[in-house]
Amino acid sequence: MKVDHNSNAGVRPSDGSDGEHELSEWVANGEAVGLDALLDVPEGILDVLAEQRRRIVLRKLREGDGRATVAELAGAVADDDDSCPSVELAAASLHHTHVPKLVDAGFVEWRRGGEAISLAVDLD
């Protein structure tokens, strides 16, 4: 299920369904983090992870060898985020907004202006 994140509308599935069924299956299958663990996550981390493009970046890095270029990550964002109309716009938003926030939160390492982005933490 792709999810559309719109600050005015909250989180809703982009496929037009209400998403309730998919969410309840996700929780029932044990794929959700335990509530106690979730409640202990620092608010700043939740803010960083609330943005879909940042989660796409972290997934792409985790699925690969932990390293990728801005261009590779922009391609993944353009493919996975229905609100992103082009790879070029994805690259700009990653470069100016999303990657710096992931760096500040300690998730990734990146030298501003450089192409290589790498995981700074073990996400497994």
C-alpha cells in the first residue's frame, strides 16, 4: 500500500481505500513495533521519519549495501512517491531538505555537495 502524506490531510492510502484493513493486517501480523518501544522513541526521530521521502531513502540504503548516490535515491523517490513528479525535483528535495535532516538525526553520513550518501547506523 502506498501512502500519501499530506500535512493538511494526515496519512491516507493513495490508492483511494481507507487503509484500515491493511493497517490492521500489518499490526496483526506482528509487523508493527511494540507500543512501549514506539512510545519511547524521541520525538525528533518521529518527526524525521514522518516524511515518506526520508523513509524511502533509508529503505533504499538498507536494501542495498548501505551506500547510494543522490541520483540513485532520487530515482527511488520518484518511483515510490506519487506526489513527486520527476527525478529532478526528487533530487532537489533530497539535496536541500531530506538528506540534511537525516544527517542531523544521525541516520546517514553525507558531505554536503557530494554525491555519496551512506548509512551511519545499523537499521537491521
